[in-house]
Amino acid sequence: MKKLKARLDAFSDAVIAIILTIMVLDLTPVLRDNLNDYLLLSKEIGVYIISFAFVANMWYQHATLFNEIDDMSYRIMLVDFCF
């Protein structure tokens, strides 16, 4: 079960990395050089930073909790997949 724990931890890290990558792809580039577009971009970046901090905190909590688990069970695996 140690091997399963390591693989599940790596899988969870990969899923969270993909989520963070998809979030940054949603930022729209500024096509025209005017103040309105830059203000809109700064608003999107602010929302991205807050969302990134939220997902990063969830990843940290998951990694901390997962580090405390000694014995892996199928119930923990199922709960992790739901996460």
C-alpha cells in the first residue's frame, strides 16, 4: 500500500498542477493599448491571484494531511478521488 500512497499523491499533485495551468490560460491578453483593457486585465489578474492562493492552500492542506497517513486504505483513496 506504500506504493499506492506514493502514486495517489503524485496523481493528486498532477491534477492540481493541471488546474492551475488551466486557470492561467483563461487570462485574456490586451489587444489594444488603452486604459480600460489594462484595468480589465488587472482585475482578471487579481481574481487569478486569489484563486491561485485558494488552490495552493488546498494543495498544501492535502499534502500535509496525506503526509500524516501511514496506512493507505481504499476508503482514503475514494475520498481523495472525490477531492
